[in-house]
Amino acid sequence: MARDLSSARGTGTGKAGAGKARSLAVAVKGIATANDFASMMSALMSDLIDGRVTPQVGNAVSNAGGKLLKVVELQHKYGTAGNGKPDRNLKLVTEEASKQA
């Protein structure tokens, strides 16, 4: 099970290493827009500098963020337009395959 970001403290000295990670508050709300993603990454960078999260947690979150951006890229490139809307939903599995599962 995933560790709580608030318990993942780095080796910072002084008051910077204490308290909950700011990025945790953003993550709990979810990442649905580009602004959400930018806020999350900005808060994560601050948390890393302050020592509120460990480098391992920062690395894992950054890797997951990169994969999230890749999904958005694939949706834009290969997704299908829906009812004249610019949003595209990427079909990961064909309808036949989903019925067989």
C-alpha cells in the first residue's frame, strides 16, 4: 500500500523538515487539469527543497506524473473526437476484447 506523503520526511534540518507535505493537499484533491498538475509539481518541488518529502517519494511522484503526461499525449495523438468536442478519449481496448474479458 502507498505510504502517506506526510510521513515521508527528508533529512532537512531545522523547522523545514516538520509538518505535512504541501503537495499532499493538492494530491488529495486529484489531478484533473494542467493547472492541477502544475500546482502539484510546484508544491512537490517546494516539499523536496524543504525536506518535507524524501527524494524517493519525489522521484516516484515525478515518474507517475510523467506517465500521466504520456497518457494525455497519447489521447491527443490517437484518441477519437467525441460529438464535435475537442476532448479525445483514448481507447485502450477494443469493444470486442472488452466483451471477451
